[in-house]
Amino acid sequence: MKIIVCLKQVPDTAHVKLDPVTHTLKREGVAAIINPFDLFALEAALRLREQVGGAIHVLSMGPPQAAEAIKEAIGYGVDEGLLLSDRAFAGADTWATTAALAAGVRRMGGADLIICGKQAVDGDTAQVGPGLAMRLGLPQVAFVKGWREVAAGHLVVERQMDDGVDVVRLPLPGLITVVREVGEPRPPSLKGKMRAKKYEVPMAGAAVLGLTEAQVGLAGSFTQVVEVFAPQASGQRQMIEAPAQEAGRLVVDYLVRDQIIRLGS
Amino acid sequence: MDYFLSEEQIMIRDLCRQIAEERIKPVRAELDEKEEFPREIMKALAQADLYGLIIPEQYGGLGGGCLENCIAVEELSRACVGVSTSFAASFLGAYPILLFGSEDQKSRYLSQIATGEQMAAFALTESAAGSDAGAIQTQAKLVGGEYILNGSKQWITNGGEAGIYSVIAITDRSKGPRGASAFIVEAGDPGFSTGKKEVKMGIRASTTAELIFHDCRIPKDRLIGREGLGFVVAMRTFDKSRPGVGAQAVGLAQGALDEAAAFARTRKQFDKPIINFQAVAHMLADMATKIEAGRALVYSVARYMDSGAKDISKVSAMAKLFPTDMAMDVTTQAVQVLGGHGYMRDYPVEKMMRDAKVLQIYEGTNQIQRNVIGQELNKEYGRRD
């Protein structure tokens, strides 16, 4: 089975802050990491390869330094990588991103299965996986937490829903996005890391991919981010003074009222 | 301190540190409490290629030497010696094959050990043969095309978990120590089983079990080297493995210092952090100094061994003796720095102190190490006369 895993390099969100004046992400001094959900995608691919054999390729779009994310993936034992990098790709929304990624998948000769993390922790849209499937005309299942059957022509996967699990038969070639339940990412391997050190990441720009500047980046995007801001902290607080059980119930009431949580039926 | 490690050695250290922090530390207390073998961690170590660390490349390993092994073991031990013992014992079981095995034995067994598909174990100790290894009773008799093994081995690390066992047994009792031989026994061999699983003071995540051979039949090509070589195999194996025990001690002591120093900086008594009391600061200073001395010794000996040196018995024993005595001392002091907290299971240092003790005992007690060093000194100074 040939698997393509899509990776995004993101700022380490555990340490990222917003600039209070410009409202943009303060990226200086913040380490770039592989989007944590994409590590679950990578783990899913490694487990599938262990189960049925085959090859894993990774695909990413980003500035030249995103090659580090591909090299890191090589360290986990991935076979090959491709970085889509071009000034013209800058400012892409999810629509323009999927245009580039779809061209990247074609350049890699397609795959039996494409695996994406369910979303990136910087944009949080969860649109790129499904959008890529649409661009390529592939069937897709999002929020996959595992699989029950792997065959040459199809995959039977479990989709995590709010109220349970759907069991879905996905014809191949196809695309899945995965959630954390798919399995804890393994550590990188020594052989992989040694190979990664020497690995030269292949890169492709818009022209090589047969894309015009109008199709990608800011020009190819339908949406533009006008402003990013952190929610104002109101500084208000309310103390609940009641016996523990009742206080707990009151807290739940508040959280439900403000739609922070929803109670199961 | 900078020990001028190569890029590869730093990679090994960082990867092991990552596994220790992410996989071992969060579960070490539970593994200790439940006396549970760390199967998931062993799998992660296999996926990280660490079981191939010292196995030559032609058998699927990474071809590393003693220093690479010590670096890996030290980092794992910083989090849990129970885990690092389980890991390192596989190399202990592999060394006899690596050092004395035939080409067939190497390609068959080392490749399985390198991938982590099978763990290995080393079986010498018996109930009446500890430090006096020459007193072993387990027998192997050649009958037709097979050796038939009878007897039992005691306190075998990875017993029951390993798939490949290097076993020392007597083939000719009349020849004394020259009558022992080394064999490879596989987990499924007829007549081979594991007996009592020990309940231990420390390193409780590792499995220590009895091995029982009851008319255990193995093909004669499982003999390692030739008949009579058993004790040579065992002694050369220990020469190779002892710095690894020293590395366990260095890692363990470092882990204890990490805990003690962090605690001393935050714990306030008499209105100030206790590290500001000279009595405590001096304890930490001594601990740190001794750890650095232990590490310097282990790394130097490992590098000397990797240079291809032959006269390694004395320095190898030193690299086990000093750091393990040091770790007992340092972990005891760590408990003292934490005081009442240190004595409680809520903090990891009491486990570290329990774990430290075995390092002075296994793979040759520290008294035996002193014997080895003393004998070598006697020879050295004898040559000068």
C-alpha cells in the first residue's frame, strides 16, 4: 500500500502568544514543530505499513524551513518526502492550499491512501483533509480513530463521532483524517534519524506543479484573514459558595449555559 | 561537562532522553508498584532501533560500541533502572553470541535481537552458585545430535520474557571450571520452562525468574564456541557488560540529583529555600561531584574498550565498582535532602534508593569486582619484579 501523509509545520502552540498590538502570532523564538495531529497521521501510516507493507511518503507545503518537518518525518522511518515551496504559495487559505497539495499528490504519482491529521493547531479549520479529497475526486472519511479491515481495494474504518462511532467502508484510493485515538505516536528511530541527517528534501514550486499564480497563495484564496485577536479577559469572577456537591452542579449549569460544555443525552 | 560525543552519540542520547521523559517517567511509579514488566516501553525501544545499538550492521544493528551502549543505558536509567535493566539484559544475553557465536548463530539470533523481535537473557547464576560461579550444577550431555540439559538457573533477568537464552552448563564435571560450556536455548525448546518469579526490593519493573531445564533437548549446533569455553564466554561477557552497569548507576544517581536539587530550591524551611543552607548545598555539591567522577570513569573505560583494547578486565570492573557504590551513596543522600518527603512513595527518590542496591550486587558483586581488580594488580606488579 502506498500512503501519502500530509504534514504541516506549525509554531509550538504550547508556547505561542499573540502580539497585543498587531494581534498577529509572535513566531520569533517559538520552535516550529510538526502539527501534533499530523503525528497521529504518521503513526497511523506506520502501523498500516507494519500491517500490510508498502511505502509512506510525506507531503508538506510551506517555506523552505518546513523541510525540517519532512526530515523529522524521515526520522520516524518514512520512505520519501516532498515539500511544496514557492513565494507564490504564501497567504494561502484552505482552498488554495488544497490546490497545491492536490498537485503535489499527483506529482508523487498518487497513493492508495492519503492520511491527514484532523486539523492543524494553528489554523484549526479541519478543512484541508476533506478539501484535498474533493480536489482529487477521492472518497474520504474524517475523524478516523482506527480501522477494522485493510484490503487491497478498501478500508473499513471507525469514525469518532460526538455520540458514538461510525463504522465506514472506504473504497481505495481514498483519504482519511485521523484523531488522537488512532494511536500514540512512537518515538523516532535511530536509523531513521541517521538517514534524515543526510536526506535532501525534494522541493517543488508552482511552475513545476503546473499551477498558475492565480490558483495558489493569496491570489488563489477565497478568504483572507483580516484580523486575529485574543479574546479579552473580562477580569470578572464569581465565587460559588456552596457545599461541594451543589457547587459542582452549579459550575456545570454555568458551563452549559455559556455553551462551554454540552451534557450527553 | 562536554565529553566530546559524536553527532551520532548525541542523537542516541537525545532519543533515549526523549523516550525516558515521555514514556518512562510517567509510568515508572506504577510499574514499580505493580511489579509490572514494561512491555509497551520495550516496544517503543524496539521501534526506535535501540535493541540494535551494539549489534553489528550486517545483522541488522547499528554497529555501536560500549560507549553508545553506556550513553543509552545512562539516559534510560535516569528515569527508571527497572526499565533499563530489562533493556540492557538483552545485550547481556546477546554478548556470548556476539563474541563467540558461529556465523550461523549470529545471523540467526543477533538479527532477531537487533529488531527487538526477541529479547535475550543470560543465565549463569544458580541457587548454590552466585559469586562462586564454578559451583554451577546444571548439566548438558551430548546424546546423538542433541545436548540434553538438566538443572535450574536462579534470578535470571528477563526470564520468561526473553526468547533467546545464553545458558552456561557443565559438560564435563571432571575438568572443573574448564568443563563448562555455553549454549543457546530458545523459549519454546522442549523441557525448558520458567519457574518462580521473584518479588524484589527494587528494579521491580524488570522480571527476575527461575529457569528450569528438565531433559531439555537442543540441537548440538546451539553450543557457543566449543565445549569447555563456558567460563571464558561468561567472563568475556561480563568484561563487556560491566561498564553498562556503571552507566546505569551514573544515570540513576543523576536522576536522584535532579530530584534533590529541584526539591532543595523550592522547599522552604526557616523562611528560605533549603538549598541556601550550607549543610544541604554541600550534600548536593558532593553528589554532583561524585556523579561527574563516575561518568568520566565510565566513558573513559568505554572508549578504551571501543579502541579494541584487550586488557579490559581491571578497568571494566572499576567502571562497575565505583559508580555503583557512588549511586548507593547519592540516592541515599537524595532521600536525606528530601527528608520526610523523600521517604514517601509520592516522590521518586525512595524508589531510586531501592533500585540502587542491586547495582552493587548483580553482574558480579562489588566484592567480586574488587577481587578482579586485586588479581589484575597482582599480575601487573608481578610482571615488574
